Amino acid sequence: MTETQQTMVEALAHWVEKAAWSDLSQEAITALKGRLLDSIGVAIGALEGQPIQAIRQMTEDLGGQPAVTLIGGGKTSPVNATFFNGAAIRYLDFNDSFLAKEETCHPSDNIAPVLAAAEYNQISGKQFLVALAIAYQVQTRLSEAVPVRKYGFDHTVQGAYGAAAGTARALGLDGQGIAQAIAIAGTTQNALRVTRTGQLSHWKGLAYPNTAMGAMHAAILAKYGITGPREVFEGNKGFMESIAGPFAIDWAQENYDGVTRTIIKKYNAEIHSQSAIEGILALKQQANIAPSAIKQIRLDTFDVAYNIIGGGEEGEKKTIQTKEEADHSLPYMLAAAFLDGQVMPEQYQPQRINHQDIQSLLQKVDVNCSEDYSARFPQEMVCKVTIETNDGQIFSVEKHDYPGFTTSPASWNQLLQKYQNLTKHIDGTLAAQIAETIQQIDQKKITDLTDLLAQINVHH
């Protein structure tokens, strides 16, 4: 390839550079605001979590140029703020998701780096939303076109390109700088799927914040003139040859509406469990079965849910000791839903996880993979929940979606209710001001939002 030929990353960067506010549909603008509200609420709800407190302490101990706001108060460098804020958004595993046939990701993980870059560069709310739309589109399209989970790599791999693209745009880099940022991030952030298999660790919730931090670092390096491999996608030992295989995306033909195809979690549980939880809660309400009367709970579900959280290729899901294991275990989540009538952050407290009632009931949950249901995914999240009692009675329900899925999108009021539930521990007036500012973010400066986030007073 000659120096004058445009590489794939340069074509992507050109598309990123030319994006304008007028390119965003009203549907995308509404969805971006909704995802921002949802993610900020989830982050505020996570601030007292032990890993988040530990990262906060680390950030304070190590210091950093006080240029970007930490959610919950204080300032640090853009790189450090990206990691902390990203960890807060991700820790509860309650933020949005995108479902491709062979890949699942959480595009709101990109909010932390794009928000940090936006504050650092003092851009408007409109410019912030454009940059965030870019990050969503790049990650969702790469997840569709180039799934990597089957090769043993994590979904954060595609995310590195989206995070770098959105962050570089928010920093105000030109096309060449955007290309360098994406190239550096894509070359360096190729994470292993072991993050989400077997005995799970804190890293399940920190892998993308780390990727986002790497993308921020890459964008800052590019801002200072550091270059990356122009042929990161198609070159010798590049992404295609080393991991993904050949693919093509004509970025010039892409829109900025990827966010409209993402979905919101109703329950604080891994995304593929949402319809199953909806189903077992419906049975609990309809049948009035005592937990002691249950002989077996059977779940027939689609292959992705079975393989990731049902005991399939990513490991058995009945040995549950930690939050990270619990929120990636269908047996645990279904048992929690039946016993408690909900699956929210309190279902992942250590005393709840280790209580005998839930440990006993989750052993009675059997998860099976249905070829029919698998063929209908991701257009549907179809499953069948069956409860058999000790005296031989059978109760069952089939679910195709849940409120928050693409077929039943969450309204602003539904998102606001979730946000309010997650922010009850902070000042109510401040929480309301944050929500109102997010709803009007296209009429604001980004610092109107970050100034409010700095006022959150949570013990740390």
C-alpha cells in the first residue's frame, strides 16, 4: 500500500471528522440523552461499592492534574477520570447493551472517556452528543461485522475503536489525529475473554474502563503528535490477519444512529437474563408457589444466554460466592428474582449471595439451550420458564422480550424512575438538577453537567 492510498482507519477517521449535529436523527438524540441519564444514575448508585471506593482511593493517592471531574467530587487527569468514572458506570452491570448475533457489548461504557474529553476540551452539549453517537456507531457496527468472542477475545476489543473515535472527536483532533488515536488504541487493546469465564473477578467490571482509559491515552498521544499503525485493520499482523478475518465497512455510508438499536436493563442482571427474570416474576405472581414447594425450575433459552450465563461454554454457574459470579449466573438471578421479587443491587450484597435459601434454590435451576429460540435471537429475547412443584404441578410462561428491549423501548419516564431509585442516597434536589440538565444537554455546555456531578457527596 502506497503512502497516498487511504487506509481503513483513515476512512473511518474521515467519517468521524465530518460528523455534524445535523447528521443526528431526533431518535438518536433522544436515545443518547436516555443512555446518559441511565448511565449517570448507575454510576451514582455504584459509588459506595468496594472496588469503586478502592479505585477512588488509588486515584487520590496517585494524584493527577486536576482537569476533569470525578463523579462524586474532585478532579484528576483525563486518563484517571476516565478509569474511575468508567468503573462507576460499569460496576453494577446495570448499563445499556447492544446485541449482535455473535457479540454483546455495553456501548455506554464509552460515556466516561467521551465525557472526560468533552470537559477537558470545554465543548458544548451538542458536540458531546455527536462524539458519543460516533462511539456508539463504531462499536455497534464492529460488533456486528467482526465478532471476536468465538476466538477467545473480549467485546472490549471492538470497543477500543469506538472509544478512541469518540474521544478523539471530543478532544477536537483533526482527521489525521483521529486516525492516529484509533490506530494506537486498536493496536494495544486486545483483551482476552477469560475476563468473563470461569471464576469471575473484579476485572469483569473493569475491563472496559481500562480499555476506555487506553483509548483516552491514545487520543492524548495523538493530540501531541504520536503516530500509530496506519494499517491497523488490514496490515501485516493487523486486526484482520491476527484476530478477525477479512471484513469491510463502508464508513462513508454509515449513519450515526447505532444508539437507537441499544437496549436498557430493567433488572440489575446480565443482559441476556432480562426476559427470563421477567418470566419467573410473572410465574411468582400468578402461581403463588412457596419456595419450599419447588422441585425444579427449568429455563429454555437461546444459545448466547446459555453459553455466557447458563452453564455453557463459559463455565458452570452454580458455584456462586461473589457479586461478579452472581450477576453472570442465570441460576442465581432466577433464584433471587423468585425469592425477593426483584433483582437489584441489594441482591448482590455478600450476605444475600451466601444465604442458604438462595444457595439452595439456585441448585434447582436447570438451563437448556433451544435451537428454535437461538434462531430468533437477537430480534427476540425469547425464553420459556417452567416451575415444577414437589407434588407434580407444572407452571410455565414464554417471554419474547421485556420492557427496555428494542421491541418495547424504555421511555424517558421509565428511565427517570430507574435513575431516581439508584440516586436515593444523594441530595434529591441535586439529583433532579442532574436529570434535568441531561434532558436539556443539547442546550447546555458540558460543564453544566460536570459541575453538578462534582457536587455529589458520597462518603469515600
